[in-house]
Amino acid sequence: MKKFGLIGHPLGHSFSKKYFSEKFEKEGIEDTVYDNYPIEDIAEFEPLYKNDPDLAGVNVTIPYKESIIPYLDVLSEDARNIQAVNTVCLCTKTGRLVKVGHNTDTVGFRTSLEEHLAETPDKALVLGTGGSSKAVVYVLEEMGVEVIRVSSSGKEGAIGYADLNDKIIKKAKLIVNTTPLGMEPDVHSFPDIPYDALTTDHLLFDLVYNPVVTRFMQEGRNRGASAVNGYDMLVYQAEEAWEIWNRAIKV
């Protein structure tokens, strides 16, 4: 039996278990299960895999995408550059368990974003400075986009929300929300930006996928902007994680 799963806390918002369980059933993938593993401290990761030799890989979500790194043996190039991990392969090589960290958020975000972009913007706002934001910034900079990071603290090379004005909004045609604001059950919350400066040329990309239309997205659409949620990004990153796990199994 091969086991995969998701670690994080809390996990009530996660789509992964449902997605992979349905995938396994639809594609006739046998002797394989995917479960949620809610852990209250990243230190619980070590006994999790040590006590279950069938566990072959995990996805990593809030708040452990960065704090899991010291528990891993190897990082992929993307994960090393970003310093955030959302997929771990528990690979057995020459009789020894090797924990390899990857970041499939990069593939997920770029693939989904390019499906919705008419042209690459000159500037983008990235709201939030957590692990997911690092993947977003990495992709945008690879695409040649100038990134302005925004955080509630105004630290870590970011500006504060109070620093945003109409001029900045009008120049940044892409705005990406990487915060959990608006996620079920807190559906009425949304990032505090100058929405009235949005135009039909703007695209709002929300990494939140539940609800389908967040308050952030709706505020944008009310001003004529385009808006997309993070569901497709999650699907693309999940499929990339599945490919990584299967390549390791076949070695």
C-alpha cells in the first residue's frame, strides 16, 4: 500500500484529499490512499514518516512551507531558490530514506496565470509574504515582471497596505492575493487595497479557491476587472506533485 497525504494546520480548507481520492478511483489506481495529517507543530513531521513506512510523499500547506526545510535532506532547484516547499518525496535510495523537497506551486501558478493573461504585465502586486507568495514572486520575476510585495507589517522587503495608492494600483495590472483573507469560513474578509482604482485592464488572481468567488474577486469584478481563483493552480500543482512521486517510485 502506497500512502500520500497533506500536512498542515488547520486542514479544514484543503481540497487535496478529495482531489486525489477521486483521481485514484477514476483512474483505477489501486493500493494507494491519500489522507490528511493535521499536525500542530512541524516537529511532528519526523515521527509521522518514521512510524509509517508506507508513507511515500506529502504535500505541505500553511503554515509549514518554510519551516519544513530543516527536516529535509535535499531541495529541488526551485525549492532551494524560493526557500519554500509544498511537496515532499519520501524516497528510498540504496536502502536509505531520503526526504526531497519540491515546490510545485511554481508550475501551478504559472500554468494557470498564463491561461488568463492577454499579455505579460510590466508590474504586479503580490499581497502577502508567506510561503506561497515566494513561489508567486519567483514565477513573476522569471517572466520579467516587476514585483511590488505588500504585507500588513510592511517588512521583509514589502510595502504596507497603507502605502498603496491609486497610482500604484493603476500601474500594476496584475494583483495576486496569496493571503488566506476571504477563505471559508471567513468569507467576508478581503485585502484592503484601493479597489476604485481598478480598470478593465486589471487581472486579480486569488490563490484562495473556497469560496469560488471571493470578496477580493468580487470587488474587482464590480469595477470591471477580470478575476480568477486558485482552483486551477491547485490542480496543476497537484498533478505535478503526482508526477514527482511516481518518478521516484519507479526509480
